[in-house]
Amino acid sequence: MTTAAKGPAFWPFLLVDALFFGLGVILYQGAHRPLLWWEAAGLILCAACGAGVFLTPFLVRNAGSQALAQAGKLADITAKIQRLDELGLQISNATSQWQIVQDNAAKTAKTATDLAESMASEAKLFTEFLQKANDAERVHLRLETEKLRRGEAEWLQIVVHILDQIYALSQAAAQSDKPGVAEQIGRFQHVCRDAARRAGLVAVVVPAGEPYDSQRHQLGNGDTAPANALIQETLVPGYTFQGQLVRRAVVRVQEPPAS
């Protein structure tokens, strides 16, 4: 903020101006007609000095005003420079804070990256552990399945052998002269076959007169049956386990008629 410039007082300049004006009047009154050169020069000098003295306070006041205005501008510029310094300090503080934030963000990102790598490593190890456990479990299940299959095969062989013996006993009883014994053994055979059927093992007795089928029947001596042969009797029953053929029935076929 600037104040109005205060120049020098006017009255001294007016007094001096009046003196020059009076001197000029005196010279003009006492001068020759026409004026001599030195008289004209004196009048011109008095007028010039009076005009210079009259204009001096205005020039001085104008110069002071300009100096004051320049001082005000300089003060404004100085204040702006101070504000720029403050702004620069604020920018420097903000830059420092931003650098701190950036460093913290970098540390956080590094920590997150390390954590992600650790989690990936743990997940890989856990996956490998699960894979090994699954492989071991599959091997164990395979061994158990093979054991069950071997046990099942052994069980089937034993049960089939027992049923064959019961069938042979039933056939021998049927050919004997004791019908009561044959009936009891037949009931016993029926009960045994029913128990085996509940476990999935079914005995197949081929009725007489059925056409011979090499896929389901076989001859006792291992020979090949003639074409269009008919079954005469079943020597040993065949067996199916859960719908799958376990053994073909051993049969005797009828002799072909003589040509």
C-alpha cells in the first residue's frame, strides 16, 4: 500500500518567480526602443528562469510520485517473491511427504510381492503334498482292489468247487435207490444255490434238447461238438457272477443219427 507523495512548499518558488517577473518588468520599462540585444537576452533569461522556477516544484513532486510508485511496486514484488519462497517451501514439504508416501508404497508393494511369492510357494508345496497323497492313496486302493479281486476269484473258485461237489452228490443220490435221500440232497443243493445267488453267483443247468452253443457250453472231453447238436444232459453246471460268465457248462450232446 502506497501513500501520496509530499513535495516541497510552493511559496518559495512563487516568491522567486515573482522576483524574476519583477526584474523582467523593470528591464522592459528601462529598455530602449527598439530593444538592444543584451536587453532582449535579459528579458528572455528572466522569463526562462521564472518559468523554470515555476515548473520546479511540479517536476520535483512528479519525480517523488514516480519514486514512490516504483518503491510500492518494488514492495509488491518483494512480497510476491516472499510468497513464492513460501510456496516453494510448501512444494518442497509436499515433495518430501510424497517421497515418504512413495517409499511406504514401495515397501508395501514389496511386502505384498513377498507375501504373494510365499503363498505361491506354500500352495505349490501343498499341491505337491496332495499329489503325493493322492498317488499313495491310488496305489493303496489299487493294491486293495487287487487283493479283493484275488480274494473274489479264490472265493468264486471255492464256492464253485463246493457247488460242483454238491451237484455230483445230488446226481449220485438221484441215481440211487433211495428217493428220500435224493430229495433231501436236492433241497440242500437248492438252499446252497440260493445262498450263492444272493451273492451274485448263479448256477446254469442246461435243459436237455437245447441247441449246443460253444459260447455257453463245452464238452467234457474237450472235443468239438458237431453242427446243430442238441444237448443230452448237463454233466457240470455253468456259472455266472453278476451277469458275467465265469465258466461254461459241461454237457453231453446227443449222438447224431446214422446216415
